[in-house]
Amino acid sequence: MAAMTSKAIGMATGIIGLAAIAAWLGLAHSCDPQSGEPVIGGQVQISPALANQVRPTDVLFVIVRRPGGPRPIAAKRIDQPVFPVPFEITNADVMVQGSELRGMVDVVARLDRDGQAGPAQPGDIEGRYAKNPTLPGGRNLEIILDSVKQ
């Protein structure tokens, strides 16, 4: 009995330690403290080396998906972006009814040449949040568009 109690205490200590590390690294988010709703917010910037490639017809997509998952959970479309572009994604932006922003997610952005949702095409400019995966609740995510799709 004492051995089982020691194991349980050891596991609990480990879990608490991991939670503390996640909070320290800025990974421990969940909901907006004011509304209680899950939210992901921040801004998208473009690399200075690629800034001259922005066209007035480009569309910016900020996309949330499960780590390693092919399909978006939520997306925000921003027409005629002027950088830096602030964004906020909530459950209102979820693409499949009944889904919600929760658990670990990857946040990426794409400056899309043809304005069509779907996989990136050659010439699109992409970027991702450097601390992916993250949890909903972060409001200071910074994504830098720095890679041209070949």
C-alpha cells in the first residue's frame, strides 16, 4: 500500500511539474479570462525580404489545425491585408459544426495569391507560430510570413 501511495505522489508531482513548465513557457492557455470563450489572437507580420511581393489582391488566411492534422479546425480570412495584421480566432470561426477550439493546436498563416481556401499553391507565402503546438487562450501569438511555397 505504501509503495502505491509513493508512486501516486511521484506521478502527481511529475504532472504538476510539467504544468508549471508549460505555464512558464507560455503554453498553458485555455480561455479568455473575461468571456470564458476559447480564443487565439495575435498578429501576422511579413518578412522584410518578402514585403515587396505583397499584392493588393492577396488574401491572408490564419489557420488553426491539430498538430500533424491535414484539415483546419478554424480559419480566419482577411482580404487586402496591410501588415502587421492583428487577428483573433474564436469558436465562431470553427469550420465543422460541433467542433471547438480546445486542446493542442498548430497556428499557421498563408498569404494566398488566388484567394481560394485549400492547400497552399506555388507562390503563396507561409508562416507559423514559433511555439507550435499551443493551447487556445494565447493573445500575443506572432506569426511571420517567411517562406514561399515552391
